[in-house]
Amino acid sequence: MLAQPTGSDPETSEGAALSSLEAGDPIPNRCVVVFDGSVAEPGSLASSLSRRLGFEVTHVYRYALEGFAAELTREDVTVLRSIQRVDFVARDRVAEASGQAVPAGIKRIDAPQSSTAAVAGSAAVDVDIAILDTGIYKQHKDLNITSGVDCSGRDTGAWGDGDGHGTHVAGAAAAKDNDIGVVGVAPGARLRAVKVLNNNGSGSFGDIICGIDWVTARADTIEVANMSLGATVTGTDDTGCGWTGNSAANTLNQAVCQSVNAGVFYAVAAGNSSINFANDVPASFDQVLTVTAMADFDGKPGGDSVTVCGGETDDKFASFSNWTTVDTPADTDDADHTIAAPGVCVRSTWNNGGYKTISGTSMATPHVTRTAALCIVNGPCTGNPQATRRPPWTSCAPTPSRRPAPTRRRRTTTALSETRTPRASSTTASSSTRATTRAEP
């Protein structure tokens, strides 16, 4: 298991500070600054402003956004908002993780029958998947990790998983088809570990945007991205690439839009609070495919009334999962980009080199992420859902009899993270019901 930071390590103190906040709470003195379209080199301007005002830049954004993140005083914010090339300044907020047998969920979505996934021995599916989470355990023999970045701390190379959540998500997506452990939906796919949450499963919108920016810079090789994280915020989705009533959520939405337009497909956990995810981000963004959770213990349709795990019943919507409805036009828009997948008692890789069984929409999401990866590898899918009002992934959906779960219910469940032991109402990615980043108004 990876060692936790100790002593006066800045990541330790920062992690402790974030852990005292709920997902969606504003982080004191932390802001995201977005430049207008006239800035050719965001890094140079950020450095110039840093020297002039005396603040420290924590991230520079060049691809998903043009701007930077920093710790700022109120006076700094006032000065920055007066600068012509600064579009806006948003308060940063807390985000959290949403929580070789073939698992039942893998069987249920017909992954073993996929001609692309039916690899021989240790061969791998030819696709690159980015896991934006708590990192991935570097030495796990069942995972094919090719690169990574740490956006949660000072050392960009320290992307190992000190929590377990990101490693579990990675295994459900892409554990190798070999003679050990479990097998993922896209066996042996190349994994990119994008650590945007710390070893306590908490992070910030600025850290997540850093991860999205890193992925967007590699959009020519990374086909799909998984975000089992989020937060509940005030305001509403404007159905475009913005958010009304919350500047941090607006910034995050813009970053996701830019990345999707670059060709990256995003699957996002719906969250584990048993609520309508209309105010959860990034789950409510129209540009992502949002995943709710259902229970499946035998890999077959048609409920097995005998089997119960974690208090849930086979082929039923998970009681912890967030959901959407078809009652109002706004919720109908969310239903258009929502699907359910197995997320109860999912066994996958863990950050001690072994395996663990947990539940959550975070566990459901990688089933969809890797299914999208297989579809993209085969050709009929693209990562950009902007081409039509109804997302093009519907053309790649399995036949009705093979759908992972119905989505045309009054309540469509979605899930992001694991539900081990319910924690306060936070939404991040490492422990039991951590699910999504929460942004501030």
C-alpha cells in the first residue's frame, strides 16, 4: 500500500484542510482565473501576474481552458478582475470521489462477447483510457498503466493511489484478461492515471480542470475519460457550455466542453446521495454520459429475487444512486445523457495489489467508460456528442434486450463512488459514498 504523506508535507496539510470541508464548499483563498481568447501563452501571463501581485500559481491551463489556479487574497481578486485580458475569476470548490473471475456486471453488459474485448491471454484492447480520480496503484499486476500526472499536489509525477478508489475504477474498466484476479470491460487497455483527488479522496475544481487540461492536450491518443467524482452546487445548466449561478461550475463546464470538442468522450458518475442530480456537476453537464447504478449479481436480465448484496436486490435500481426524471423539460434533457450500469458489490483491483468489493455509482461508471472505448475502437462511435441534440452514443447502444438497465423510468439511478460507510454529505472519490465534486456559486 502506498505510504501516506507525513510530517509537514504540503499535501498532508492541504488534504487535511480539504477533508474538513464538504464537497461543493468554497476553498478559502483558492481561485481559478480564466483568460479571454486574446492570450497566446497563458503560462507567461500567469507568471507575470504572479510576480506583480506576489501570489503562487498552482496550475496553468492551456488546452481545456486558458488560465490558471492560485491562492489569492481579496485584493488580488479585485486587481485581476480589472485586467482586460481576464475573462472572470471563480472561487475554487471542493470535489470528492464518487465512490480472474468475470464479475457479474461485466457479464451483464456482454463484455465477454465483444469481438474487440475477446483477447487472447495478456493481449490488450487497443485504446487509451484516462482515469480522473485518486490515482492508480502503480505496481498492480492486473493493470496496464502507461503514464500519469498528479494535479492534486506539488509533484506531478506522484500519481500513485493512496486511497484505492481510482485503482478500483481502473480495474473495472480495464483489468487484464489473464489468469489472476478479475477481468475488465476493455481488458488490458492502456490506462492514464490522472490524479485530481488526494489520498483522502478530496480535491478541487481547479485540480479537476488541471486533469481535464492534461487529457485534452493528449486528445490525439486518449479516446475516453472516466470521472467518478463530483459536487452539488447552486444554479442551473444553461444547456450549452455554461452554468448559470455558479462561476466555478461554469468554469468546469467550459473545460469539459473544450475537451469533448477535441474528441474525448467523458463518462461521469451520477452520485450516491439518492437525489435528482440536476444540481450535481459534472453529472448534469449535457456533454457527458452520466451513469446511475443498479444491482446485478448473476450477469443476466430478469431479477434473481433470492440474491441480495449490500442491502440491494438483483436487477433493481440501487437505493443510494442519484437519478433523473422525465417529468420536466430540464430533467428530460438530463435523461437524454443518462444510462444505468451495475454498481453494487463490484469486485475490482485495489491499491495494495489485491482486490476489493465495494458499491457506488463510481463503480458503475467504468462499465460504461470501457463500453464506449470498445465502441470507439470498432469505429461507429466518436467522443464528441455535440453533433446531434440526442447524443450519438445512442447509435452504439446494445440491442434493447441487452441494455445494462432501463433509463426510461421516472427515476433513473446514477452512481459515482463507492458506498462503503456513508460519510457526511460530501461527493468525492475515495471512500464509501464519496461521489462528486461540489462547486460554489
